[in-house]
Amino acid sequence: MEGFFLSKNGPSVGTNGFILDGKTKVVIRNFQKDILTVQRGETTPTFKSDSHLIADQATFFLNTYKKVTGNGEDLPVAITCKIGNKNYLLCIENNLVILKESELPKVITSETSEFIFYKRNSFSEATVFEPSVMSGFYLACSEDGRDLILKPYYGDKSDKTAEITVAMLAFKGTKKRTSHYLQNSNKDFLIALPEESIATFESKNPETDEKAVFYLTTYRDTSPANSLPVVISCQVNKKNYLLCARKDSVILKQSELPEEIPTKTSEFIFYMINFSHGDNGFRFESSVNVESGKFCLAWNHEDPRKKLILKPYRKEETDETMRFLLIEKS
């Protein structure tokens, strides 16, 4: 029987199979830029938009293998994910793409495996993943962009469902968290109103109200910019809330702080930038709405409740409603 011969020091070269070589945390997207994820208790991965992802979503990894009999033009890989403390392998079974709870083997002693795919470059920035057990097929998404499926590969450049892209993680949390009162240019303080899912500015003493305390948690950007990515959160009645950007509005969303954020745009991430040169104030630029322009946290003079909102940022204008002072909580 052909295969590997194992020694005390690990696998020795036999005649066929694969040896695990490396592992990278990744984000997998379809042609609509939705992200591959899976809900707890389910075995079928689906694509969802950034705004529908939750903090404890599945984390995906691209695991590379070395082929024993020559390198070849294509890279053998396995796609795995972690949900909570459980590990899953992306597998092909009965022509379906499913997840199986299993640890990733370091050694595979055959030339084909239900979870080995050949990673190939395509006509665009997308990647083609061909199952080793089903030559001539590839991973794709359904026409509605929701499901991860198998399709015959014809090399059709007009087939958008074939555009599966893989990118490294975008943001990773740090342990640096500071508590502040946030004051606007009118000297009002930001107050959390989780019962209405909003935050408003009020002229009151912030030291007497836990709803006035906001926490800034910094994140590391894997593609560093000239600004500091932060998540702004608060705690009210022992529940944690995050400031969340939604189009031109800002809401409070009950959620724990995500350890990692797999997208370059996130409803939770704001870039903290000096308001102007030599100014001790800051503006907070949302990481979403990038294609339609930059939006920043602000408030409206004409709103009697002075709700926290998002406003378009224009470089040629000085908009004081976007200016915030951070007063450190003693």
C-alpha cells in the first residue's frame, strides 16, 4: 500500500499525500463582497453582509499543504473555521459543501481528500478552489449570493458567482481601553440611552451618571493608516453596548467587544483623527461608507435632542459639530 512512512521525528516522504505547511487567518468573500460565515449549531456556511455579522462569528483559516510528489502549479489547501472552542473542516460530501467538526490532520496519506482543495489564480483578483475529490468543479456562491456551492468550471469570465476572494484579517483588538466623557463643541456631554438605542448630548454633570462614561478600545490595523482605529463602548446596568454606524445614523448595539474584526469596513470601527493641527479635539471617522465618501460622528444644531449622528466629511469645510473633546474619567 502506497503512502507515508512515519518516523519518530514526524512524516517521512512516501509516494503520495500531503504535509501541513502553514496556517493564515483569512476573510472569504463572494462577488457581492459579503463574508463567509456560519451560525452556531449549523453545518452549512453562508455569505452575509458586514452589517449582519455578530461579534462571535466563525473565524476562518487557510491551511497550506505541501504535496509529496512535486510542487505542481496549484497549491493544496484546507479551509477550516473555529466557532467558540470547536474546530471545523470545510468538506465535500455528496456534492455538497459542508462543515465537519474535526481537527486538521498534519499528514494526509492519499492524493485526494474531502477537505483538500487546489488553490488557483483566476482571470481576476479572485481565487479558484478546485476540490481534490471532484476535478473540474470549483467553489462558488449561489446566484443570490447566499450559499457556498460546487459548480462545474468552464473558465467563464462573466460568471460572477466564481469570484471568491481571500484576504487576511483587517483589525485585531488590543488590551488598551480608556474611559472618557465625550464633550461636543457646545460643551454638552454624550449620554447613552440604550432603551432607545441612541446617544444624545445633554448639558449635565457627567460624573453623576454612568451613561456618560464611554470606553475607547484601540485596534491594530493590519494595513496601517495615519489614524487610530477604535471601538467606542459603554456599560449601562451591567450590559455592554457598542456605538454602531448605520448609513447616516448611529445606534447603540448590545454586544461584547469583538477580539478581531475580519473586514476593512466595520460598523463598530471609527478612526480617531486630530480635528485640526494643534487642536486638542478629535473627529471620529466611520470606516463604513468609504465608497460614497467619508462620514464622521457629529450632532445637529437643529435637533432639539442633539442625537449623535453621522455627517458627510468635507475637507474644505470646518464643521465644529464633528469636534469632540475627550475628558478622561478620574
